Amino acid sequence: QKEVEQNSGPLSVPEGAIASLNCTYSDRGSQSFFWYRQYSGKSPELIMFIYSNGDKEDGRFTAQLNKASQYVSLLIRDSQPSDSATYLCAVNMASNFGNEKLTFGTGTRLTIIP
Amino acid sequence: EPEVTQTPSHQVTQMGQEVILRCVPISNHLYFYWYRQILGQKVEFLVSFYNNEISEKSEIFDDQFSVERPDGSNFTLKIRSTKLEDSAMYFCASRSGLGGETQYFGPGTRLLVL
């Protein structure tokens, strides 16, 4: 069973601090990785995607990928109360090439404390 | 900005009844997906659809489920005889396929089977 693992939290971070969210995946050949944000009762909303090892920055968000360690993370700088949500890690497993179905983790619930 | 739309937003049905969930993917997208999320659980892949046929389906997607693209815009999920355990949020997603792997999710349909 190919899995995506996340710490379910909750993770509490003071406003203005850095929130760090982590994800590991089991399929070593996985190629593309996505972070979605999900507010309660809403649909997943894309935050970032990353395909290559290293860091990718977009505004206050940085995704980090280490394929050797099968690890992907999301950093949120200058955390705001509006960042409070569940963050879903999703992986396109290698076996899905051409189909691109996503395997999701259970999500990490993040709370930003004003 | 183009969006995936879904109707209805909420559906309540009796066990054993048929339901049809509707989705309008983003125009010019070529790949379509259905996912579901049981309350408090992870987002799970149901089925992917490309070129007017199913490209992959999960174990959840049994004979009670079917998908159809009846015209150039709509993409539907039919559950023939609903069960209590079909109660969930159902998300439609689409992907361009033209070098883009990102899946964009619709707002979801909350299905409650009584």
C-alpha cells in the first residue's frame, strides 16, 4: 500500500512565527508533490507544487523536497490567523504516470494563535 | 479565474436511491477526477477519466458507481443504489494535461444518505 504520512496535529503557532509542516511518502519513484489547504467543510485549495529536489518559494510559502529521504515540507513565514486550516500533502505516485491520480495524507491541522 | 463548479452543494437521499452528482470542469482541461472525503478522514481517489473513458478506478469505485461526460462541459458521478457509507463530500477535479499536472478541485457536494 503506497502511503503518504503527515502528523495530524494540531499544530499551534504564534502569529508572525514560522509554521513547519512535514510529509513523508512511501513510493520512492514519486515525481510530483502538492500542498493543498483545506478550510473546514471546504474543498482542497492548491498552495504549491514541487517537482525537483530543493526549495521552491512563493510569497510566504516555501516547499522543500528531499527525494532521497522521501520527505516534503511546507514552511509558512509570518503566519497569519487566516492560515489556520488543515494542510494536505498530496503525491502523484510513480505508478500513476500518465494518470496522475493523487494520494493524500490525512492532513495537519494548523492553528495560528493571535 | 476559471473554476471547477459542482452541483448540488448538498444532497440528502434515502438509502437505496440513485443520485447524480454534477461537475463542470475547467474549460479546455482534458483530465477529470472524482475524489471523496468521509467526515474526518483523508481525501480518497475514486476515478479518473480521459478521452471519454475511465483511465483508472479505485477499489471504492464498484459497480454501484459510474461516470459520464454527457456533453462537452459536464462530468457526472452516478451512485446507483446509495448506502449509508456513501455519505461523504464528493469532489470533482480537473487537470489541463497540457504539461500541467496540477489538479483543481471544485467546491464539493456533501452527500448524506439516510
